[in-house]
Amino acid sequence: MLLAIGLATVAAGVAHYAGVPAVPAFALAAVALAGLAWIVSFATEQVGKRFGAATTGVLQSTLGNLPELFVVVFALAQGELVVAQFSILGSIFANALLVLGAVIVVGASVSDDRCMRFGPRLPNDTATLLLLASFIIVLVAISHLTHDSASHDTVAISAIAAVLLLSVYAVWVVGYVRSQRAEERERRAATQEPLGTAVALLAVAGVAAAFVSDWFVSALRPTIDALGISEQFAGLVIVAIAGNAVENVAGVVLAAKGQSDLAISVVKNSVAQVAAFLFPLLVLISLAFAHRLTFGMPPVYVGALLLTAIAIWQVTTDGSATAFEGWALVATYAVLAVFTLYE
């Protein structure tokens, strides 16, 4: 597997520097990015097994979002603000609806009573963080629609809100990991790979992901033009799914193994991190670029984000979910993806 991913990464590099047509170059970069995300997922799981499900979930979602971070930074550097915005939104929608829905469907199907069960604290905490991010985004959208005085200072307001959102996330993640550590210590699994090997894999995959993300973004605009798709669809669906391959694969695989708490931890941690950590972090990073990222979003997607926060709270708040609820989340994502095709 590692050899195949290495070859895919080399092929993506050759395609980028040899001037291969945009569509195949983009496809190769997407495959390489997904492969590197798998390496990050595997290595992080080995490191996290020393600490338990909570820490593993936080580590996987943090390092698994590295490709997404690089993609958005390079998109901002190249002036692709719409793609950058919709990549972040797409990450939230893809994880909260598509991936979570798939995890629930698989988890429920392997359960004896066809109902996936998991600890309710993380889903509830995630919903709170997503609702906080939605609150900020809704306020900015209303400000723009009503043209009030605050609408002229969206960059400053977004930067201040980003700092506050990051502080809330920091308080949550420290408390969450500490509270789970004691109970997880008793059921910690043996590490399958030496710690040094896992850390080395993380380092190599992280560096490689930075290069591949650059190639991915470079081929993105020509691919959008060649295929005639909207920037919204490219960011919300293609970039988001490729950039979140860790959660796409790891969550479903863990659910299939019956590891419900860990599967939910990986996916829900990613939702929380994108909304309350990655998004505000990128807002602050974008201050160094000519095209600055803010919490200002088109009204349609602001509404979709708020409804997504409510939907995942309703589905997961009781610590259980059925396949029906999983399919409902997947269908919601599919409707949203189809909508972007007509933008």
C-alpha cells in the first residue's frame, strides 16, 4: 500500500512538472492526496492507540485535516477565494452529512439490533461548536444583507471572531481529552507499529501533502474550466472529499469493525475541528494574503450550515442512530451537492 501511494505521489509530481493536461494531472493529484491522507490516518491511529479513543480521534482529525489546510492556503495564494471558502464549507458538510451518514449506516448494519450506539458527549459538544460557528456566520450574513455599519468591517469582525472561536475550541479539546483519559487508560489497545515508525510516517506524509496540495490547486482552475463545473461544486464536493479522505475511509472502516465510539470520535472531531479550529485559523492566516477569507458566505449556504448543525444534533444527541437516520444525512448532502451543480 505504501509503495502504491508513493508511486501515485511521484506520478502526480511528474504530471505537474511535465505539463500533462489539467484533468489527468488533477486526478493524479487527487489520488495522491487521498493516499497520503490514508497514511496520516494509519500512522495517527498507531500513535493514538497509546492514549485511547478520545486522543486518537483528536489526532486523526487534526493531522487528517493537514491536506485541507494546505489546499485552502494555496487556493488563497492563487486568488481562488470562492474555492477556498467552499472547500471549508464542503469539509463541514461532507463530514457532518456524507461521512457521518455513511458511518451510521455501516455501524447500524453490523449492530445486533440494527442501531449504532455511542457516547453522547462528543456529538453534543460538536453540535455546540458548530452552532457557535453558525451563529457567527449567520450574523455576518445578516449584516451584509441589511447593509448595516458592521458590514463594512467584515474582515476585522471575522478576525476577532476567529480568535474567540479558537479559544472556545482550545478550552473544549483540553477538557474533552482529560475527561476521557482515565476511562480509556483501562481499555487501551497495544500499539501495532513502533512509535518512531508512526511518527516518521506522519512527518513524511505531512511534507508530501504540502507539495501535492500545491499541484492539486494548480490543476484545479484548468480542470473547472475544462469540465464546465461551478467553483461551488468543485470546492464543496471534489476538493472537500479529496481533502477529507482520512475521515471518509477511517470512520467507515472503524464502524464496520464495530468500534462505534472511535468511528464517531474521528468524524465528529473532524466536524468540530473544521468549524471551530481550521476555519478560524485560515481566517487569520488569510490576513497575510491579498484575498482574505472571512465568515461571510452566500445566504443559501449559511442556511444550509445552520440546518446541518440542527440535523446532526437531532440525529446523534441521544447516543444512538439507525440506518434510516444515516441515509437521511447522506441524502441531505446529495441534495446540497446537486444544488451546487446549478450555481
